[in-house]
Amino acid sequence: VSGGAWAAAVYAYADVAVGALLGEATEPSALTLAELAKPPAAMGRTATTPSLPLAAKYLEEGLPLIFLWVYVVKDMILKPFGLDSLDSYLAPDEATADRIRRDNPQLEHATFHIPVVGRPKTVIMSGTVLAPVGYQPSSDNAVALQFASDFSGSPFFPDNTTVDYDTWAASSPSGKSDRGLKRLKGRAIGGGMVES
């Protein structure tokens, strides 16, 4: 989940030698202060890159706050490995990517990320669907979401039922927020997967 998913995605899809990506294997007895002071391998560099300067740059450029974390992670963690496109897809292999392109002509020139040979073919990354903008997320309406190179989605309904979303101003007598939003009741979230 979260940081683990970023690392797993980079490991599975980045076409970089394992030693360059993770660093060479070492024996614990060989770890000295001098060895630990060496610059980290590629994944370590991305994980230790300061995120605040990048976030500040995006805020100065006027990026909506709702997209800030997406763009910071995209540029800080994924971009060094060519995995940062917001218009790309996952597929378990080239044959599947070719079939998807053939069956969906609008994706003819789309980029598909394929797991690197010799690494896990299926990495299931987890996320959470929170409340829509203007509504309160809660433990009662957060829904698990899974992403993989074959299928993505939320396979089950949370607690086998629907969810409700209250506005941030749900305590008002009208039930309407200052934005005119009304409570969303009985929303079906989850219950299926789609091909990635």
C-alpha cells in the first residue's frame, strides 16, 4: 500500500538492472559507516529526494491542490524510470497489449507498461477510494481499490453494501453545503474489476 506500491511498481516495470535499481547485495558484516555513506541506488535516490520544493513549484504554477500529491509522486518517484505518464496503461505482456490496441483502436498509440522479464508478472498495488470532492471521507465510506497489470478495481462492495457521503456541512438543517451539494446516499462503490 502507498509507498510500498510505488516501490513495487518501479521494481516490476522499470527496465533497469536490479543492482542499479536497488543497489548491490551486501553482507551485513560488511556494512561500515563508509559503505553506508555512499550515494543510494536509483530507487533510494528517488525515495530520499525532498518533496517540498517540487510541491511548492507546483503550487506556484497554480496546480489545483487536489492533484498536488499525484504530481509530486509522479515526478519524484516514477519519472526517473519513465513511468510517469498519466496517459499510460498496464498489461501483463506484449501480446495482451497488442490485443487491447487491436480491440480498442483509440489506444493504437497508447503506452503500455509491461513487467520486466524475470520480475513478478503480477504486482497487486492497493489504494483507497475516498469521498468525492466536497464530501467527508470516513471509515464507513472508504473503499479498497486494487491495481495490477491484468485487472484493476474494487472486487467487493464494502461490507457487502452501499456507502453514503455526507457533505462537509452535513450538520446544516437543509443538508446542503454552501456549494449546493446534497448528501449522497446508497452509492454502489466497488463490486467489479476491469482490464487494466
